[in-house]
Amino acid sequence: MSDLIRAEFLKLRSTRTALGLFIAALVASVLPAALVMSLVPHDMLSDGGATIAASGLTLVPILAVVFGILGMTNEYRHGTITYTYLATPRRGIVIVVKLVCYGIVGTAVMAATALLVVLTIALIAALRDIALPWLTASNVSDLETLRDAGMFLLTTGLMTAFGVSLGALFRAQVPTVAGTVIWALAAESIIALVKPRLGIYLPFAAFQQLTMGGALRTGEADAIMSSLTRPEAFLVAIAYISVFSVAAVFISMRRDVT
Amino acid sequence: MAVIEAEHLSKRFGKKVLAVDDVSFGIEPGTITGFLGPNGAGKTTTLRMIVDLVRPTAGTVRVLGGRYRDLTHPTTRVGALLDASGFHPGRSGLNALRVVSRAAGIGYDRVDSALEMVELSGVAGRAVKGYSTGMKQRLALACALLGDPEVLLLDEPANGLDPEGMKWLRGFLRAQAAEGRTVLISSHVLAEIEQTVDRVLIISKGRLLAQGPIAQLAAGAAAVVRVRSPQAQKLEELLLQKGAGVNRLETALAIRGPSSAEVGELAHANDIVLHELLSEQPSLEDLFLQIAGTRRES
């Protein structure tokens, strides 16, 4: 198993897919943060508007799903799955190792990106002499804040693993990526509008609710929609990942590699 | 005991495509066996069933006494070249092999020696997308050799090789045989492996038509009569009327069925001038055509 894990990390290091995720995450989050902090008027940022600067981070979990899909579908696209299964004919282990490794990399990329976003905001705030109460040492080390940050990282890891299971299930790269992005960004919102009670149980809604601890505490979420509690959202997310992962393992074991 | 043993192996894709149909064979240790057949005959599917990449619809296949998936460190027992294009284009040849060796629990020192064996050490750091077809073929061969396996399965290893590469491959196969490895090598270009293999399996349209040593199969096959004549077309028509198998290329005929004496007498009786008349032992290609043709007729 440890050999297989090291092989998986070597695969990630020896191509540009993981680097691509990191660059995409930086473009989606650090760049907007820098622009907002540099261009938005002083008083708007002091009033808490600086949190908007960090909003690009919410796109990173979606990028992580795509990264997970690419990790699995690339094996089929480039035919490397043949050598993967020749070396490890127990296909279930291959999928489980991929889920774990990609989950770890997704989490690490999210952590590095979030750190860079916070540093970017803090640096520009210091240069423009803007006071940001949410960036004070006492606030950052607050238990609830740390829990929210941890949940954000966990969610990104889970979503990356979810992407791997989607890739293993559907194999075809472009339709899987396109279908997932459309589902996450459009289809779920439409379903939530038509059937709000059903909407909160959909996979990406569950993932999103996992990261909304702060909003739930302040009651902002209630204004948007009725939500699951964080433990409920966690259970729903885990249920989706478990079902899709088991299905991915089951189908991969039976699928011919031609 | 046979190293590879297939019993009543069949594979159906969907409802319409029967890729392999009730195939049974055994591969003896230390032999080089040619797995011959035209494109789409079922060779690749059979090889992939041996290593558990494709699940048989019916029948069983055992390698080294068990299923491939039950072997401990399978790549150290069985090396397979199945897909020369199966490498990530952005990954270097060296890393492509390192990934496989790491997953298979094989040390990196074997990566270096496998690259040396296929003469790719000098370009190992280059991304695979910059490799020629022949270089990819050699990289795939290095991948098969990583675990220093006792059994080699090679699916069309000569694809993309230039004449120099072909010569190298023949030498390579002879060296493998000299080391006592068992090799099963598939090809649709029969001439390229004729000089190398001990035994053949002949497959067409999913069915195994013949198997055994080439000499044994050739002994049971009719010789090919080669004729050169300015009236080749007229002679061809006469031979076809008599039920012979004839291939004509301008003034040259390759005839299966009648003996050289019978062909000579037929030409003489019809005032046909012959510039050349000789009887040849059948090549592997002739043998294949005879066997495939006979089975098709029956």
C-alpha cells in the first residue's frame, strides 16, 4: 500500500496537473483579493468589505473537484491505466489510494491558497493603512474561526476525492468535467429554487453548507435558505462520497481495460 | 506444467461482437510462441484476459498456476507490453518507468537497467510526447522488463519499428529465449517473427485454428509452387478451374494445392511458356493462409 501511495504522489509530481490546480486556485482567489484590496475605497474595506476580497476562495473547491476528475480520467485518456492495473491488479486498492492521495493534495492546495490570500489581504491592508478587525490575532486564533478554516480544508479534500470517484465512474474526461461544473454551478441552483427542501440535500449544496459555519452562527444563512446543520451537512457529504466511491470501486473492478 | 493455460476462453463485447470464441491452449516454459492472426482476430483481447485487464465471458486462464491478480508482485513474474501509447505525454520516460516500478515494489536500479536494455538511457529524461513511435515501443518493452519477469507477453512489439529496430527486436527475443524466459508474442506481420518463434498459435475471427511447432504444422501443409510466366493470367485461370489456391502478381504466381510436376504438366498441355518453376516449403504466412483458408471453407 505504501508503495502505491508513493507511486501516486510520484505521478502527481511528474506531471503538471497538480501545479495547474494550484495556479488556477491562485488566479481564482489571490488575484481577485489583490485587486479588491488595491482598488476598492478605503472606507468600504474598513467596514468589513475586505471579506469580499477572500470570496474567490469559494471557487477553489470546485477547481478541486475538476482536479480529482482529471486525476482519474487522465489514466484512461492516456492509457496509463493499463500499467497501473498491471502493477496492481487489485483495482479497489488503486481507487482507494487515489481517493486518499488526491484528497490530501486538494486539501494542501486549499491550505496554501488560503494562506496566500490572507497574506495578500494583510499585506495590502497594512500598506494602505486599513484596519481589518477579522484579521486581528485574537480573531484568527479564535476556536470557531479555526474550526471554520479546518472545515473549509476538509471540504476541499472531500470534494477532490468526490471528483476522483466521478472520474472513475464516468471515465470520459470532457463530458465528466463539463457535466459536473454545469451541475454544481447551475443545475443544483435550479433544483434548489424549484424544490428547496430537496435542494439542501444535493451534493454540492451539502459541501457548501459544510463551509458555512460562520454564516450559520450569525444567522445570515437563514436569510438565504433553510440549511442543514453542519453535522447533517457532513453526514450528507460523506454519504455522497461513500456511495460514489463504492460505485467507482465496484465498476472499476468489473470494467474491461481494452 | 504449462506456464500459461487457457481453457475454453471466450469474450463477448456487447451482444454482437464475439472477440474470442472458445480458445484453449497451453504455453510451455522456456519457449517463444508466436500468436498469429490478422487485425481484429482476438489476439489483444486474449492477451489482456491473461493479465486480468479484460474479464472472460466464459472459460478460464491461468498464468504460472493461478490467476494474474493472485500473483504476489505480478510484474516481477509476468511482463506485458500491451499498449505502447499508454504513457502520459507530459511525463518523462524515466518517470513513466519509475511510477510503474514504485507501484510494483521494484527498485529504481531496475529502471536504469531496463532503459539500458532497450537503449533509451540517453533520452530517458525527455517527455514521452517527444518520442517517436519506435521509442515508445521500446519504452513499453522496458516497462515489461522492469520486474525481470520469467514470462513476457508482447502484443505487436514490432509496430512502429524501422528495419534496424526490427533487427534489434529479433536479437532481443533470442536473448530472452537464451535466458530461459517464456515469451508469447502476437503479430499480424508474420514474416517479422518467423525467424524467432518455436511454436505458433494461429487465430482468426476469435477462433484458434491451429497450434504447435512451426515445423510440425509446415509438415502437414502443402508446399507452395512459384511460377513465372508471360502467360500467367491464362495459367491462373486454368489452375483456379482445377481448384488450386492462386495469388498472382503480374507475371508471378504463388500456387497452393497442386505439386510442381502437376503445374508443369498443366502448362505444357496448354502451350504455356514457363520462365521459372519451383517448389518451396511454406512460409509462416503461407501456412497461415492455408490454415485460415481451409477452416473458412469448412
